[in-house]
Amino acid sequence: MSADLFDLDGRTAVVIGATGVLGGAMAGALARQRAVTVVMGRSAERGAERVAAIEREGGQAFFVAADASDRGSLEAARAAILDRTGRIDVLINAAGGNRPDATLPPGADFCRLPTEAWQSVFDLNLVGGVLLPSQVFGEPMLAAGSGSIINIASMSGMIPLSRVVAYSAAKAAVLNLTKFLAREWATRGVRVNAISPGFFPAEQNRALLFREDGSYTERGGQIIGHTPMARFGRPEELSGAVVWLASDRASSFVTGQNIVVDGGFSSVTI
């Protein structure tokens, strides 16, 4: 295997959601492979912290503020990036999330699920999470005839989980859109793939998985019991899949795929 198979030197990688735990780990992984990494999100403070962490490791990064749900904001960000680096080679769509009123606690009535909550989750994960960024940042990739788009989906998009009904449906739509774009852009040099993480503790789900004393909640224990590796994932364990899909040399014939990183969760039925 060539030593430079995963080297991203000279590439510009945009990571939307890099101010979060998982997105930040992905940004760091790309920077360690010498990509110029664009940390994109809403919080300038958290963005500056992520850039500083990357630079302490010897990587190159800069922050660009953008709202992934706003086309004008994304277009302004694209212009700023192209003005600075002249190219966009990799796009990581790692923004997303859920909201409490779009979940179904035990005994809740699906027929009473607020449609506005459902729509909000779809807007966050599908429209702002994948559709708009892929349109805006896909354009310079298509013009250059090369690029890699990596959509962060979810294992719950493959196997709908209890309670998180809107989130699961939205992530299933992300997987479908991934395949559609892969087919549409395959002959134009742009590869489109997805990564479906299993359970990785982050800001939005930590309270669902752990009690204040660090022990598992009931739901956290159920997840661990269903995971062959008997633990949650660590953010850095997504790095290999991200770097592999980002590298044209390492994954040049890979498109339309969903790479599952879940400790075996999706392999277990009973």
C-alpha cells in the first residue's frame, strides 16, 4: 500500500458542523492528513477553539461562519473559501440533530406528533444538513471535475429506532439522497457517500445515555446490551472512514455507499 494513499496535501476540506464533538474530530483527522480544513458552523468562539486545536497539532485550518439552512449564508461562505484557497475538494455534511417534541416517549401517541416539529427535524437534517450544502459546494466540485461529499447519516436511518421517529426518517432520507447524488454525479468526477455512526456520546445525546454520576441510563444500558463491542464509540473512531472516503486515491471507485461505524449494533437482531 502506498504511503501517501491517504495524504490530502493540497486539498481543501469543508466540514460543516466542525464546532461539534464528532464534526470536530473529523476536521482534525482531515487536517492531520495535511488538508487545509475549513471549520464551519455558527459559533465563532467554538470555531476558534477547534482551529486552535488543529493548529496545535501542526495542521492548517480556518473558521468560516455559516448557517447551513440558509443558501445565501452558504454561498457567502463558499466565496470566502474559494477566495482563500481557490478550490473545494471535500465536503463533510456533519450538521444535524433532533428536538424533544419530535420524539415519542413510551406511551405517546404518534397521531399527536406535531407536524411542525417533524418538519423542523427534516429541515435541520435533510435540507440544511445535506441538500443545500451539497448544491452550493457541489457546484465548484462539478466545475473542477472532482470532489468527495461525505454525508453523516445515522444507524437509525437504516434501522428506525424507538422514540426518535422524525430523526430516523430524516436520516433515512439522507441515505436516499446520498445514493441519488452519487448516481447523478458519478460520471462528473464527484463521489457522494455516507457514514452512519452508531452511538457516540456527544452534546445532544449525553443526557439520554448517562446519569449525572456517570452510570448508564436505562436507554444507555439497552444500547450497550445491544452492541457486540459493549461500549459506545469514541469520536476518533470515525477518522479512518472519513479520511478513506475523502481521499481520491484511497476510494476512487467508491460512491453511493453507506459506511457503518457502530461497534456491531446493526448486526444484532435478538
